[in-house]
Amino acid sequence: MNGSMLYPAIIEEKIGFDRIKALLKDHCEGDLGMSNVDKIRFSTQFDQINNNVLQTDEFLKILNSNDSFPAGEYFNIRKYLIKASKIDAFLLEEEFHEFKLSLVKVEQILKFFKRQAVTYPHLSLLTVGIYLNPQINHEIERVIDERGKIRNNASELLLDIRNQLQKLEFKVRARLENLLKQFMVDGYSNDDATITIRNGRLVIPVRAEFKRSVGGFIHDESSTGQTAFIEPSQVVEINNDIRDLMYKEKREITRILINLTDLVRPEVNNLEKCNELLGIIDFIRAKARLARDLNAILPELSHKTLIEWKEARHPLLFLAHKKTEKEVVPLNIYLNRETHILVISGPNAGGKSVCLQTVGLLQYMIQCGLLVPVAEGSTMGIFHQLFIDIGDEQSLENDLSTYSSHLLNMKYFLQHATARTLILIDEFGTGTEPQFGGAIAEAILDDLRRQKVSGIITTHYTNLKKYAENHEGVINGAMRFDISRMEPLFVLEIGKPGSSFALEIAGKIGLHQNIIEQAKKNIGSTHVKFEKLIAELEEEKREFEKQKRSLESRENQLKELVGEYESMKNYLEIRKDQMISEAKARANELIRQANREIEKTIRIIQEKKADKEITRKARKELKEFQDVMEIETVKKMDIPREKIPREKIPGPVKKDDRVRLKDSNTYGIVLDIKGKSAQLAIGDLKTTIELSRLVKVSSAEYKQETGSDLRQGRGRGLDISEKQKAFHTTLDVRGKRAEELLPILTNYMDDALLLGMKELRILHGKGDGILREVVRNYLRGLSYIDSHRDEHADMGGAGITIVTLK
């Protein structure tokens, strides 16, 4: 095992790695990858571990990218290579078919990594030294078709033979059909009889009583004996010719396959490497697929023996909870050379054993080259030995009690553990009289500490908690417990011991108080005070965290309000600049129009030599234009207005009406009405709202509240923060009709633009492609769309459109 030492021999079953291997096999495409899963070994070589996890991490990136990696089943052609290497053997058609499929995969993989060598350097190195003779693929493709059969044009002779066969078979069938019709007329054959094949010959079913009346060769009869299958004498010679051609065809096919095998034979060694590459790729892809299921990552690796894990999760527990949509409480845990042994205490069923198994399984996984479910910023060291003592090791065969078995494990640990060993011990010291069990456990713990062994130990013994408190290199840890609700929190807190909460639990379930008081006396005041102090600290910790969460919540609310204020301030500043620009542009246009009218009036007067009537008419037109200009100017002026009281205008809501949303200060203009819904313009936004939510208002109120009577509105009290919370970057329109889709897309894209979204996913499904086409056509008409494309094939493909905004 590369110099590593694992204890016990069934360590993989103890920590659950056997189930991880089963999951990996489920993710393999063929038995090549599965065989590599069986070869996984715990490694202590840093470079080997690092290379293995980097390869897996790169493949995870392939799965999460748009790169199209060669998919499909990977066939193991090793048995065919062994067969082809023998001089007197040749591969059959179906064997060459699998051979062909595998070599095509190899060719595609080699091309992929040649293109992506810079992006995936560690995976690309796997293809170094792999050579695939292109002539082999070309020749197999020329001979073997997509169904795994020899092509007609594999040779000129085979083509000629098959053409002759086709002609003769057509000829004999035509003659037999004529004979069958005559037999039916004569009553020799039943009306539903059809030409069939017996012993490779075309025959006619004839009623048994007439079989002597028909000349020919009897090949078979029905199970009832009522029908005989006869080859009429008229076609015997033709069938003989057909049989002769079939033998020729078989001999020609054999010759072609022998020649093709002869072409393969010199390349067997190279093809063996190609086959191994398929197995390795299949294996690494399975590791990447499992990593994706586990949300696993590549942590930082260290040569040192340390554990610095953030939000570590037990893989099997995570997958089990994922199915039921339950959350796994993550562990934050650390060990280093200064603090190398952690003593975890706490109540039963509080998560101590799960913590121990999580550490064992994740450490084993990383040293086997798998990615692990921890958070970014985690660091994992490399240990040379992994010893565990978890579960009941009672042996009836060797007449060992549970405690004796534990002691034998401890003996092994003490004899073989070094400073590069990680030990995991569950329920340290239990199984015998507590006073002696605790004393022996403390002595063993002291020896392990002196040897600088790294380890995690779970216990209920107070003396071990005190030992951890008073000795360098050892630290206490507690599994948190909610005293008020009497239930575990499954949170590991390092730096303080935990309590079993035995007396509290006894009181909670209703054990008589006299019993509990007597138990306290039996335990002794010192021990009771110690446990009480731990419980009080736990309660204070819980209250402190409650207040901390409350303060964090208020701080987040304040940040949201500040962000909201900043957003609104920015919006108003931008709107102000826009309005000023628009006003300046309009004013300039009015001036240009005025100048043109004046020049026009002067020109008319000059051309008509100051005719009084024409002059009067020109001045009148100029005066009318001046009045229009004054009206336009007044419209642009911000004249203070008296507050107009809200009032509901009677009558149904119609197109172009000014409306207000009930229980809201949001105003808008009705663009269209469809059934019980109205399409509404609110500022630059368009949305569809039920008519029952709208109140018809006067134009005066609308102008006062929005500052405009154009076909746009300004929402007052529009909560951008709430809109951001409610907005989803994925829009599911599956099942919608094409006519329903455009209003939905319009509202969705307007909101996305307002909120500054960069990338969206529109889930429309594949089907017959109508919804996809409607979505794409709509997106092409939007100027603020940068691009749109299909999702990656592994994540939905053409059923999802990815939209990127400018």
C-alpha cells in the first residue's frame, strides 16, 4: 500500500469507503472504469495524491463547462487484443464492431486533449505516449458498417457474390410465389400459407395428405404433423446455386476478417495503451461525477500532518439528506502540530461518532485521489498511517469481549503509531468498570500525546476532559446541545468540554426528582458542579449566539435600507440628468423651429413686396406658432401644484386609463386589456396585473403623483430590494402556449434589465421546438441582449436558453 499502514484490515467497511466505491462504479460507463475503482489504494505519496486530485478537479471543470467531451459506453477490447495477437486467430464481425466503437472514442479523446492541452494540462498528460494508427480506424470503417456487419463493397468479390445472391433469391422467390398460388388453387396448401425457410432453404407449406403429390424435397413438418415444408423440384437447382454462393460469401468474409486482423496484430501494444486510456478516463470521469453530486472541491494540500477543514460534510449522510431535502450540519475542525489530539464529549446521539467517521472517510478519500465536500479555504494534510477503533469488535471466535478487543486495538496503536499517524477512537475507555476504564484510557492518551500522534477521540469520561484541559497538545471539543429543548444541535465547538446532560435528560423525561437528587449525591458534589458548570456555559453560549444573530439581522436590515437608499438616489440622479437633457434638446428644437418660422415670414413679406393682406396673414401664423411655443414651455416648467386629493373615478378600467395599484403608491397607464388582466406601463416597466387590483384615477392625480402625463408612470415606493429578493434568474415557461409567452417574457426581461442582471436561464423544454423559437425570436429583437445560447448538453442542452445581458 505504498508504505502506508491501515488498521484494521476492514477499515474501508468501517468508515464507509466501500459504499463510496460502489457509487463510483455506478458512475462508470464500462467495466474498464469499474476495474480501476477496484484498484483504488490509500496513498502517502504527496505528488501522486496531488496529481490524482488535480486530474479529477480538471474533469469536474469539463463537466461544468460547455466543452463537449466524448460520451457513450466505453467497451473493453482487451480480450479482442489478446485474440488478435494469436497468429491463427481472427476477429469476428461483432468483435470488430466493439473494436471500432472503442477506437473512435480514443481518437475523439486524443483530439479533445490536443485542443485543450492548456486548459486541462494534467489530463492531457495522460495522452502522452498514446499512438493510434489512423490506418486501422480507416480500414475498419471501410469494412464494418454501423450495424457491425461486413459492408457489401468490402471487396470486389464480395460485392459480386452478394449481387448474384440477390438476383437468385429474387428469382427463386418469384417462382415459389407462382407455385404457391397454384398449390392454393389445387388445394395442396392452405389459403393463409406463406413461403418460409427451413435448413437455410426456401420452402412451401403443403398439407400433409398431399406431400406425395408435390415433387420436391421435404425439409421439415409442423409439430402437429398436418403440414409438410417442401422445397419444390422446380427450385432445387436454384437453391443449390444460392447455397453455393453463400459458402463463397462466408469464405470471402473470413478472408477479409483475417486480413483486417493481420493489420491490427502489429499494433496490439499501442492499442492496449489506448484501451487502458479509456479505462483511466472512465474512472476519472466517475470521480468527477461523484464530486459534482457531493458539491466536493479540491482543497489545499499540505505535506504536513494537519487538518484545517471548513464546513466538512459526511458524503454518505449528505447524499441521504439530499434526497429528502434535509440539511447536513457541517463541521469546522482543525488539528496541527501544536494541538494534535482532539477529545470530543457530549450527549449520546449528539453527533460524536458521525464527526469521527466524517474525518476518517474524508481523509481516506483525499489520499485515494478523490475530491471532498469541504468549503473553500480548507487545508488537508497527508498522513502515513490511519488507525481507527470504531464500533463493536467483539469476537466469539477468539473468545474476546468488546473491551478486550478495544485493548488489543490500543496495543497495536501504541506499538505502531508515529508522529505521522492519524488515530480515530470512538467511546474511548468504555466497556469495563468506569474507574479503571477511565484510568487506562488516560494513560494511553498520555502515551499517544508524547509520541506526537494526531487523533480524534470521543468519550464521556470526566478525567479525559480534565486531561485535555491541562496538557499541551490536547484540546477539548463539545457537541452542542440545546438545553431548553433537550435536543442535540450536531455542531462541534472546539475549546471546551461537553456534557452528557444525563441528569437534565432524566428530569426532562419525567424521572422522579427524588431519584435525580439521590443520583447527584451518589455522583458527588464536585462532579455535579463540573457538569452543571458545563451546562450553564452551554446555556450562556446559546443566549449569546441568539443575541448575536439578532444584531446581525438588524445590521443586515440596515445594509438593505442603505442599499435601497443608494439605489433610489442613483436612479433619481440619472433621471434628473435625463430630464435636463431632454428639456435642453426640446428647447433647442423649439428655437430652431422659431427661427425657421421667422425666416419663412420674412421671406414671404419680401417676396410679396409687403402686400398688406399677405403680411397680416404671415404675422397671424407667426403669432399662432408663438402661442404653441409658450404652451410647450409652460408644460416643461415645474410649477408647484396644490395637493389633489385621491379619488376613485367611476366606471370600468379601459385602455389608456390612468390607474393606481390598490394599497400602493404605484401609478401606471393601461396599455391593453385581455380578459381579467391589464397590461400596465409603470415607468419603463411593462407588467400584467389583474383588473381587480387596479383603481381608476384622474389625470390630475396621475400628473401630480408621477410628474408626467405621457404614456409612462413612475412607481412611488417601488421596493427594489423586495423585487431583487423575488426575482429568479431561471424562468420556467414549459407548458405555456406561444401567445401566453410574450407578455411573460416582456415582464421578465424588463425586471432583469431594471435589476442589472447579467445572465438568465429560460427553461422552455425541447418538444417540437415552438417555445424555443418564440423565445429566440423575441430575444433577437432586444438591443440590450449580448448573446443567447443553448445550455450544456449534460445540464439541459437545447431545452434551456442561456441569456447574457450587456
